[in-house]
Amino acid sequence: MGSRLRVRAIEYAVVSRDMADLVGLSPAVVKVKFGELSDLAVLKCVDLRGRKLTAVGDPDDLRDMLANTGARRSDDLDLTESRWPVLMRGWYQTV
């Protein structure tokens, strides 16, 4: 993913880590990437080329990102690897 990726948010949710398998993450990956977080933020988005992506990160980072950019600016978000350590092609079911 590099250091930064500009995307447009399509849908986002905060889910229990117990539901990580719905987005294609094993419990082992969740433990390594997110430690003991009880919830995960899942962001369905598209990049500037229109490719569908699913990013998984810390819910606090999602809240900060939305607060700093405002919901009206969901078409212009920067994902950084440090805040969104899991980035997958395609969209995954979140609920």
C-alpha cells in the first residue's frame, strides 16, 4: 500500500473482533495486527482508479479520521499503513 493511499469511503462499520472472519481475517492475524483491541473498524472504499478495497484498523483512528475530514468529505480520505495495517482488494461483508 505504500505510506499513503487516497480513497473515497463507501461504507464503514465498527465490528467486534469476533467477527473478523467476516472480512477474511483469522484470529491470529487480528492478534498480530491489533493486539487486544475488542473492536475493529472496517472501511469499504475505492481508490482513485476505482478499485474496491477493504481497510481494517483501530476504531479510534476511524473516528479521528471522520472527525478531522467531516462526513461530507468522505470522498477524500488518506489511508496510512500505520493507522490501517490491513488493506485487502475487494469488499467484504461487515455485518
